[in-house]
Amino acid sequence: LAEASRSASHADECAATAEDSTTAARRRSLRQTSKLTHAVHSHHSEKEGGILQAGRKLVEGNKFEGAIGFVIILNIIFIYLQLEYSGYEAGVSIGVEAPGSLPDLDPVVDGVSHFFTSVFVVELVLKLVFMRRAFWYENGSVQSFNIFDAVVVVLTLFDMWILSSGGAGLNMSVLRPLRFLRVLRILRVLRTFEVFAKLRILVATVTASFFALFWSMVLLSIVMLLYALVMCQAVTGSLADISLEADTRSWLYRYYGTPSRSVWTVFELTFSGGWPGYARMLVESVSPLYSIPFVLYISGVVFAM
């Protein structure tokens, strides 16, 4: 019985050992599989990261930016020619241009427009794919040029697919001025090409002094408003003066009869350089005393400020 018990115990030990060996082998197999899976994932991640890094290096490189800058210049030239042709068609429609002076270029204009739009769409997609979040925000600052490019591309597609096809009931007179944003893309060329380095310095200087310029314009606007109100108040009595000729009173009302008319007149005489045309009628036909406020304003504001 003792011998049988020892044999049974030995068999149990052997079975347990075999089971432990199997479990250990299974664990080693699972660890190896896990390591292999991790290695495969790491390889794919490294490969994907390498592709993204290479793609980002491409779209941010000087060659890519230079090529896009060259396309932008060609696009600006095309916009100029397109507007020239559109102006000619408008002249024909109102009878100031002779029809037939230029051939029908609408298919060519549409084709070239689609080409430039396609190039800018491809550029935007490439940057969004390779730059990802850095396209919008990087190093603690918003990428304003990239956002501007995205807005221009979206508006251009909107222009070509909706405005050009009738607008689906939208008010075209309100939306068409948005097309001017395409022209502002030329600012990217100033940033891209090294030949414009000194011009970029000048633009940066003007930008840095923007707030000083803003407050100067606020001060000038206040002075202009005050002078316009003074002139409007001064001519109010002359509008009812029957001793003045009808043409004179009509002229006074046209330029100074209401605050809004007076403000626009003061704006024109301040920035157009044609201030004598807004003063002579008052001085010669109403009262020579009007020369005093004009002398003070022209000397202190138009000349000095």
C-alpha cells in the first residue's frame, strides 16, 4: 500500500509538472505573440509617422511653397484678364462697346478657373492630411494664413458651384463681393519669396503701428464729425434765407443740409484735396465769414494732422 501511494503521488507530481510546463509554454507563446503584435503595430506607427513627417516636410518646404506662389501669381494675372473680359461683356450689354471685338471666351475662362481652383483644393487637402492640427494651431499661435487660405478655397468653390449656377435663390448682389478675397491670396507670395524680404519688413512695421494708426483715425473722425455738425448748423439759417438764389440754397442743402450730407462733404474735402470746391460757394455767395472755419480746418486738420 505504501508503494502504491508513493507511485500515485509521483504520478500526481509528474502530471502537475507537465501541467506547469504546458502553462509556462502557453504563457511564453502569449508573450511572444504580444511582442510580435506590438512590433507590428510599432512598425506601422513608425511607417505612418514617417509618411506624415515626409509629407509635412514636403508641403512646408520652399519648393512646394514656391510652386504654389507661382500658381498664385498666374491666378492673379488670370483674374485681371477675366475681369477685363467681364467688363467688356458688360460694356457690350449697355451699348458702350462694339459687339464682336473679342471672341466668346466663356468656355476658356471656365476651364482655367476650374484648373486654378483644383490646384488650390489639392494644396488644401494635402496640408490638412499631413499637417493635421498644426494646420490650424501650432507653437501657441493660430495659423492665420492657413485659415485664410482655407476660407478662400471654400468661398471659391461656393462661387463656382452656387453663384455661377444661379445661386439657388440666394441674393447674388450681397455674395458676389466676396470674390475679392481671391485677390488677397497674393499676400502669400510676399511671405513665400525671399525677394520680398524687405517688403515683409515694411508690412510688419505697418502692422506693429496699427493701433497707433487706429487711434489717430479715431481722433480724426471725431474732429471731422464736430466740424461737419458745425457747418450743418451754420447753413441751416441760410437754407431758409429767401434773399439767396435758389441754386445757392440747393447747393447748400446738397452738401451741408443734413448731418449725414455734411459728414460726407467733410470727408471728401479732407481726403480728396478738392476742398476749394466745397468752400467757394459759401464764401462768395453766402458770407465771407465762412472763410474763417475753412482756414482753421484746412490748416489744422488737412495740412497739420
